[in-house]
Amino acid sequence: MKITNMINPNIFREYDVRGVYPTELDEDVSYTFGKAYGTYIKRFHQTKCIVGHDNRLSSDSLTDALIKGILSTGIDVINLGLVTTPMYYYACILRNIPAGVMVTASHNPKDDNGFKFSFDERGNARGEMIQEFYQFLLTQNYDDGAGVMSFYDVKEKYYELLLSSVDIKHDRKLRVIIDCGNGTTSLFAPEIYNLIGVDLIVLYGESDAHFPNHHPDPAVEENLTVLKDAVVTLKADVGIAFDGDGDRVGIIDEKGTYIPADKFMIMISRDLIPTHENKRILYDVKCSKALTDEITRLGGVPVLCRTGNSYTKLATRDENCIFGGEFSGHLYFRDKFLGFDSGMYAGLRMVELLSKTNKKTSELLEGVPKYYSTPEIKIPSTDTKKKEVVEKIKEYCHNEHFHTIELDGVRVEMEDGWALVRFSNTGPNITARFEGKTETVRDKLKETFMNLIEKYNK
């Protein structure tokens, strides 16, 4: 077992554990994590846990070591094998076992890996929960025992859930292109989308964790260049892209235009708010004012949350929102789905929307208030420096007497625009986004705050 004081504390991040394999996260670290985790969940009266993993190159060996560690504490393990993260979430629900570990690094580079994990019904560990667990891991005060491993295949039940939670009309034959990015969804999405009666075209539908075609992050427009071109060339109605572990989605309209997640959330809000008594919609600090304007216009109630899957998913439930999401592409449907984020399901809801109308995808955004936004901008930093930079930006905003929201970093609200500066909780980056009623306002905000970031980040 690796000496615990040699484990890099920076891999214990805000929402999960994430590090570079094998320099920061290897089989010894995974085994030690398993020993600590198996012991720790007994505090929550758990006797069993669920384990799944994505298709990354290191996931098999890390999962084997993790399970050995957990079993050695006397906790039983239900092994799902190779699954998407949403399939793992559903298995926890089906088996009524809230404790579990998903071995994945989501959309991170191919050499990264990590753990999304939960202890009880509160969902994925986050913030102080992760740091308290890390402090326990350092004690090396682990139980000894002999847990039993069993296997569970969740695929068939998951497919049944997806298909029963959409109502796709067949008045017109939709042409749909999905981009699996060679990630874990390549093993499942082509099969499920072939069952919904569309003219399906699949891009990068082979499982290959080298990610040879593009980085598996559908929230970054440059990763979707081939999909955009294919939609236009093949005259598709919509393009749908998934991330590496299948919990996020990206949408391309029939013109080959990228639709950011906050604009997709407008489409969903327009569908849900007029027909449901519950009109509460959750969004994160990165989302456009166009979304909150439209929710309010429709008679809905916008609910603001900090960024982060572990936070937004929990808040969507705890704040009793019918739907929620964040700019990175995590979306939570609670009208006829179970509230966890699934890129494949979000894509099916896009197809369902189109099937109920003669409108084109781009026309579903007609009349949306016009704002000029940047994409999310990532500025490389260090895990220590990034926090210092954000604190200095906050200090600057206070000195300038700006109206700020400090739920997650600092979002500066002005009459004609806003600026957001925060540090990433998944990597050594500072992230920023800017929006204005005019391009001039947007660019001025961007210039001011990017100069400050550059100054403080030196």
C-alpha cells in the first residue's frame, strides 16, 4: 500500500478525485482509496456499494485495485463493469444502494482518471465532504474484512428507462447525427438511438480511449467541428454530442450552429413551463441572462446555483425544480425522468421536441432575447494560484463598488452586461465568461477582467 503522505492532496478536488495516471493516481492510490472508502461508508451504515468504470485506458486496472481495497474492509461490492456514469447512477437507484464509486475522469484529457463517489443518499461527495474523507484516508485506520463481489448488468433496465421517459412522434422522419467521441457512450448510444425510429448517422462510434478524433468535451465548440460539417453536408435535423462518460450533451442545429447548453435549456423551459404546475428552473452562474429572461417571461421561477455537477444536481432536487442544468451540459429532468444527468437522455429530449413540431432546431430559439456572449474561457494557472487570483478579483470588485454575486467565484452584474471569474474545480485553471447587450459592452468587460487575470496570475 502506498504511503498516504505521498498521495497528492490536489487530486481531492471540489466534486471528485481527479489526477494524471500514473503520476498522481495509480493502482496503489486506488487500492488505498478503496480501503479508506470501504471503512468510511460504515459510518453511514452501508454494508454494500456499487462500482462502475468508463472506457479510459487506465480504468480497468484502477477499478480492480479499488475493488480489492473495498472488499478488504468487509464491504460487499456490486460490480457494474464498463458503463456510462448515468448507468451507474441508475444502478444505485435500482438496487437501493446509495454508496458507490464511478471510476472516470469525465471529459478530462486521456491520461487523467478519477473517482466520482457517494456515501449515502446525499449524492456525490463534494466540498467539505471530500476533504473530511481525505483527512480520514490519511489516518490509515482502516478495517479488515472479507467482502463479497457480485456482478450486475444494468444495460437492459437503463434502456427501458430511457425509452419509457420520452414520447417521440413519428409524423416526420428526423435525421439525427450523434457524435460519441470514441468515449463510453460509443458502446451504448448507437444502439439506443437506433430504437427510436430516426434516420441515424453515427460519428466516432468506436470505443477508443486514446480519443483519436477529438477531445470528448461537447461544451467546447471546437471539438464539434466534424459534427457541425456533417449536419450541414448530410442535411440532418440535429447533431448531438456526448462527453467521455456520458453525463453531458452538446447540440448542433440544422445550420451547423453550436447551441450552448443555456440556449438548449431555453428550448426545454419553453416546453415545460406552460404545461406544468411546477415552474422552477435551476441554472448555474455561467448561464446567459437570456435564459433567466425567458424563464421569467414564461411565468417560471429561475433558481441560481453555483457551478458543479454535485451541487446543481442536488440543488435541482432540494429546490424542487422541474428541470435544471448548467452551462457545461449537465441537465436534470424531473418531469418524467429521475433527475440525474444523462447526455443520452438529454439528446432524446431534443429529438422528442423536434418530433412534436414542424419547426427546425434553430427555429425553436426564435424570439430569444439577444445578448452577446463569449464561450467559457480557460486560463491555465496552478491549483494554488487560481484561488489567489479570484480573491484579488473579488477585492478589486469591492473597491470599485460593483454589484457582485459570490456564490461561485465572482459574477459582476451591470445594467448592460455581466462578467464571471471563478477557478475551476476540476483542473488548474481560471475560468471566465462575459456577456453584454452589445458586442462593445461584452468586449470591454472581457478586456478589463482578462487584463486583471493576466496581471494577478503572473
